[in-house]
Amino acid sequence: MPQVKEDIVNSFESLLKSAAGYGIKSYDLVKLKTIDKTSAVVSSLTTHAIVFLILMSFLLFLNLGVAIYLGEILGNIYYGFFEVSLFYGIIGLIVHFFFHDSIKKKISNYIIKQAL
């Protein structure tokens, strides 16, 4: 009888060790998956941010050139800047009132897709 009790205790200890090992491995797996997804999202957003900054620099200098050119045509340089700013003000209002929700939804879906 004592041998059976000892076998049960040994089996129980072995089961506890296996369960503890499983818990540690599961925790490590979740941690690694989280790091993987986080690094994927951050790297994707970083590359998009770099492309965005380059594109914005291009558009800045293009707009300066267009504003100066329009200013020369209209007689005063500041008129060209007024025209360019009026153009972007109208575009901004159109985007805000007509496309705000769809842009917000697309960005949210992109971030969720990257996280999953």
C-alpha cells in the first residue's frame, strides 16, 4: 500500500511539473507573438511615415513654386499664396465634410489588420 501511495504522489508531482512547464511555455509564446505583432506594426507605420514625410516635402516645394508662379502672373507674389491657400482650404472643407468618415474607417481597418 505505501508503494501505491508513493506512485500516486510521484505521478502528481510529475503532473504539477508538466503543468508548470506548460504555463511557462504558454506565457513565453504569448510574449513572443506580442513582440512579433508590435514590431510588425511599428515597422510598417515607420516606413509609411518616412514616405509621407518625403511626399510632404515634395508637395511643400511644389506649392511654393506654384504660389510664386501665380503671384507673378497676378502681379503680386502674395496673391499667389492667397490663391494656393484658398485652393487647399476648399479641398480641406470638401474632405472634412464628405470623406472624413471613410478615411477614418480605412485607417482604423488598416491598423486593426496590421495588429491581427
